[in-house]
Amino acid sequence: DARVTQTPRDKVTEMGQEVTMRCQPILGHNTVFWYRQTMMQGLELLAYFRNRAPLDDSGMPKDRFSAEMPDATLATLKIQPSEPRDSAVYFCASGLGHSYEQYFGPGTRLTVT
Amino acid sequence: SQQGEEDPQALSIQEGENATMNCSYKTSINNLQWYRQNSGRGLVHLILIRSNEREKHSGRLRVTLDTSKKSSSLLITASRAADTASYFCATDAETSGSRLTFGEGTQLTVNP
């Protein structure tokens, strides 16, 4: 049963600390997405990759967020330094690209105090 | 503003009843998708309807798409308590590449 995995599932950190979230997409999927979900803003696309190349990261605050795909089995989202307003659930999703459904991971719940 | 906007924001029904949720969007699309999210979980894909399709069925789900009105509806028939979740429509706009733009969701509560 192929599924997207994310670690950690929960993260509590203090303002100013670095946070790294990891995602393992479904094997064979060539497109990986990072989303952020909050009550106020709903589900927002932060960045996405196709064949490991970043296609769009316009949804990310560039000064503190970075997203990478070191290899086809790992995507990372890093926040440095973290701020309380970054508190949210961060989802990774993978898919086969254009006009196909996306498969979501369970999310990382981030709390920045 | 959101590309996809769901209506109503919240819906409460009794088990066995049908639930209908609507989605409106603004730009031309390649396809429209519906997802379900249980509390504290990731989104789960339910159904995808392409811009040249008008209706699609999957089990107890029926989705319609009216591109002239830029709207879609999701019907869940014979609802069950396990259908309690948030339902989101997501649009794949013609100019967006692989991006999906999600609406704010409809919270469905099915009372046993």
C-alpha cells in the first residue's frame, strides 16, 4: 500500500530555531508538493517540484523558507529562523504531474512558541 | 481570492440522507478534483472530473461539472457517520501547470 510519509508528525520548537520537515513521496511519482494549512488561510501551496527540479516556490517566504529534493525519495522543507506565525500543519503530496490526483501525507503539525 | 469556493461552509444531516456540496471557480480549468479530509489527517483524493466531462460516479459519489457556470457539485448518497469530514474542491487551471488551488472546504457532519 504505497503512501506518502512525513516526519516528524509533530514538532514544537521555540521562536528562532531551525525546523526541518521531511517527506518521502510515493515511488514513481515525479511531482512533489508542499502545502501549509491553517484555520485562517486554509490550504496554501508553498512550493512544488517536478523530477526534483523546483517549478514554483512563489508561495514561500523566501527569506526564511527553503525547499529541496536531494534525491527522488526525499523532499525537505526548512524554516530558519522559525516564527510563531509559522505554526500550522505542513503537508507533502506527490503525484504524476499535470492533471493527475495528488496523494497527501499525514502532515507535520508545527507549533512555534 | 480562492479559485475554488465551496458552499455551504458547513452541513449537518442525518445518516441515510444525501449530502450536496457545491464549488464555484473563476478561471478555465483542465480538471476539477474533490478531496476529503478527516480531522487531523491528510487529504484523500475522491474523484477527478475533466473539463470535457459533465458527470462522473464513484460508488456513492456523484460529481457534476458545468463549465459554462464554472461550478461543480459533489453528491454523497445514503450518507454514513463515517462520511463526517471536510470536503474540498481543487481546480487545475489551464495556466497553472500542475498546481491545484483548493477551496476553503465544506464541513460535513453526519449524525447517527
